[in-house]
Amino acid sequence: MLFGLACTWLIVVALVLSIAWYLGKHMAQETSVAHLRYETAMLADEITQQVNSRISALEHLAEVADTPDTTDSLKRRLRHNEALLEWFEGLVISDAEGNLVADWPVLAARRDFNINHREFFRMVKGTGYPYVSEPFIGRASRVPLVLIGVPRRDAGGNFAGMVGGFMSLDSGGLFTRLARQVSHGSYVAVFTASGKVLYHPEHDNIMASVDTLVDNPELVSAMHGWEGEAVGELFNGKKGLQLYEQVWPASWIVGRFTILDQVQAPLAGFIRQLWWVWVLMGLCMLPLLWWVLGHMLKPLRHLQKQIGEVGQERRERIDLAGGAVEFQDLACTFNQVEAERKTLLHSLKERGAFLDEMLNATPEGMFVANLDGDITYMNPALLAMLGFTATLTTARWLDHVHPDDRDGIVDMWRDSLATRNDFVLQLRFIRSDGIILWLEIHSRFVVLSRGAQSLDLVGTMKDITQSREQEALARWEAEHDPLTGLLNRRGFERRLDEAFAEYKKTATPSALLMFDLDHFKPINDQGGHALGDEMLRRIALVLNRKVRRSDYAARPGGDEFAVLLPSCTLAQAQPIAESLRQAVADIAVSAQGREFRVTLSMGVTAFSPGDQEVKKALARADAASYEAKALGRNALIVSMPDGDDRPGQPD
């Protein structure tokens, strides 16, 4: 009892602290989001201002350079604006064709260099507006750069070239303040709208593609212009807050990232302190609770002692003189239940003895299982049927069930135990001597009429091997031709209906071959019906060798044959049909010194979406076989579903 009260106290404490943690976590997260949203907006505005300042400086330089001066004068003007090198690594001026006409500082690598094919030149020329390029590695400096380009215009307002400034991502002061934003679990990164990393506290990530670093749908949305905050996976794989702001003049995105555990760390410390305060309060209360409970539960301990003596049959009933009214009622109820239990136990013993005698005497195989599904008894008739001398456990009995039936019986047995429904099943059982029996099992629960309480399962097992074999033989004879062993018309039509239903349901293609034998009548007339039957049997052997194991060959009647090719297209069926035609043409039978041969007039078709019933496909294949016979026999006609017939070549 004391342990239960302590556990209850701990559960209450845990529940209160969980609610405090849940509410505090959301409050801490909302506070952090508001603070980080302000910081991110400030950083984005600062970068926007710096980009605009650089664009304005380059536009001023472009206006100065718009006068039709010589290349030397343009170079002098770049030198006069040397102060811009505080912002840029280098300055260049190009003409309208993209030829660099001036640069500062002067680099030999830029001499006679044309930038007409560069993305930033085409954008400035095409749009007529300032443009910030995608990041690239400088040819001379070998450091990450971006170029800010502005257009030059002549007196008529036409495009006359570009003024550009190379800005280093490592220096230049553009991202200087971002480095001061890095702390444990918190940092800032800048990306382009195309997914390139411009700034990251880990220098190795600069110039990397975002999709190689992290799978972040919120960042993908930000690259399409979205601004806001979300919770998701960060670059280090941890979950955290992420806020995005746009730097519109440069098509950049400023991302502010903070690990969620860092945001919740102060709250976690407070919850831990609060937890220990509650635990200490509980420990201080336990001695007092122990004394109170000991005084209140003294009669209950006396009751426990008497119940134990009743269980050991050292006394008939319990007698509680003192204690609370509730304990008196409990003692009275226990005495009533004990009297009923003894009566029921005596009745069960009598019924059990009767059941044992009945099960041992019956000639039918019977078994008993408990409510857990374990077999506890098999009568002599069942043991003799199964070939064993002692009752098998459920596990050993299942080991002798045929592997194909084992999973099904286990599932049905468990369902019967759970639902208390009768268990009825037919299965194959492998005896220890290797003989396979078909058994029919039927078990039901023994239920008391009073309270509908289940006691055990009683079941019967019958050997139905002979009847199953007779049924299987009857089914085979009903659907097969006795002369050739192929399917007869009834068996073939059933397979055909199944394949057509599958085609209507799942569009699984199936092909159909139908053919008659050419020159078969002379074999019967001149060689006798026995020779004709031999020819039919040999053709059946060829069919079984040439078709796939999943196909169905049939002899609907006389010299008429058919083959169903499930899961086979018309194009796949044609070579199979042609191989059949050639193989049958090689068969010969002899009688009285004469050799007889036959050929095939074959029609080939497939199920079509326009077929409302399978008879339409049968008629199409049958008509194609008649057409093959009309063409001179020994031919193959493919009847397309759309009516476009393509005849084979007769030999």
C-alpha cells in the first residue's frame, strides 16, 4: 500500500512536471522565435543596405564612365575610384560586346578577356538593371567571389557595356557581423536563390550546394521567396528553429538557425530542480504515511492470515471479530465464494472422470486442449490414427502439419481461442512414417451453463484421406480429356473465364491460340482410329513441351486444340505459336508402310478492352483459324483486337 501511494505520488509529480514542460517549452520556443525573428530581419536589412550601397557606388562609376573616352581614360577613372576597393576585390569595365576595356587592379589574366558568355553579363545586358551574380571561384585570387554588375549606357540610352565589382565572400565586410552571431548551437548562414551557400560558420560549406548538405523543405520554400520561421532538421542533423528573410536586391536568403535543445536548456534545468524538490517532499511524507497505514491495515493482515489457512485447508472459513465494516463484508463474501468453489470443484471432478472414460472408449479420434491452446490429452483412437503412443504437445503436433497448411491453422487456432468460436478445418498431416493424411478437425469450447464460463476445448479428428483422393480424381476427370490428358472444353472454359475476369480487373494481358489439324481425316480413314489417337497423343506431348508451365493446353473436341497464355501479350504469343506450328509439322505416324503427317491452321488473338465477354475473343481466334485453313492450311493468322489481321506464312 505504501509503495502504491509512493508510486501515485511520483505519477502525479511526473504529470504536473510534464504539463509544465509542455507549456514552458512552447512559451520558450515562441519567445526565442520572436527574438530571432527580430535579429534575422536586422541582419537581412543590413546586408540589403550594404548591397544597395555597393550597387549605388557602381552606378555612379558607370555614369562617370559613360562619356565616350578612350580605354586609357577609363583605366584612369578606375584608379581615381580606388576607394571602392574597400568594398570590392577588383573593378572592371566592359563594352557592349563583353570585351573588358579596363580593370583595376590591372591583372594580366583579364587582358583581352571576353565575358559575353558569362551569366552576369547576359543578365545585365538583357534586363538593363543591376545584377548580383552566382558565386564563383576567382581565376586569379582563387577565392569565392560574387560580381555586382550595373549597365553602362551611351548618350542615346542604349546599352554600352557593364561596370562590375568583384566582391569576396571571405572579406570585404559584407558578412563581418554574421561571424559575431555564432554561438553554441546558434549560427547564421546566407544562401542564393539557386541553392548555393554564400556564408556559413563552417568555411568548408561555402560554395556548396544546399541539397548536398541537408534535406530541408523549409529552406527550399525560402529559395522560392518564402519568409518566416519553422522547426526542422538543421545542417548538423539536429532539430532546431530556422528563420528566413530575403535580401531582394541580390536574390539571397538569410537563415538564422538555433538548435531546439539550446532553446529549451534553461527550462530543462528548472524542471530538474523542481523534480528534486517534489521528490524530497515525498520522501519526508513517507514515514508519516507508513505509520497511518500500518494502524489502519492491521485487521487486513489478520484477514490475510486466515485466508492463507483456508487455502491450506487448516480451517473451513474465516472469522473476523474486529475491524471496519468493510472488512467484515469482505470476510462474509469470501466465505460464500469459498463454499461455491468447493461445490463446483467437486462437480468438475465428477464430470472429468466421466469425460475420461468416454474419450478412452470412443472409436473416433478425440483430443482435449486447455484455454491457452495447449493439447493436454489424445485418446487411444487418435494416437493410433496419427502413429504415436503418447499425447503430442501442440508444438510437436504442428511440426507434423504440412508446411503449406501450417500458417493457416495457427492463425485460425488463435482466432478461435480469442473469439471462443468453433474451430473447423481440413489439413494435411505427415505421420512419422512419412504417410500424408488428410484430417478434418472440429473442436468447440465446453461451457458451463451457469455464467457461460469456458472450461476446456474438446475436439475430434477424422481421417478423410480416401474421400479427398476420390474428390480430386473426380475433379480431374471432369475437366480433362482422357485420351491426351489435356484440359477438355469444360476445364478450358473455366480457366478462360478466370483469365478474362483478371484482365477486366487488373488489365493483365492474355493470349489465345486455337487450331485445327490439317490432313487428319486420312489418318483415321486409312490408318484407323488407333493411329489417329496416337497422333493426337503425340500432338498433346508437343503442346506440353512447347508451352510454359503457367499456360493451359486443351482439346475441346475432335481434332480441335486451344492454348491459353495468361500474362502474355500478343507479340510474345506469336513466336510460341510459330514454334508449335513447326513442331507439329515434324510429327509423323506410320502404318502399313505409309507415313502420315499433319499441319496446323492456327488463329492467334488476345483479350481486348472492347471484349464485353470472353466469347468474343474465342470467336475472333476461331475465325482466324478458319482463315488460315482457307489460305492453304499450315498457316498462322494473328487476329488483332482492332481487326487488323496479319497472316503467317504457310510452308
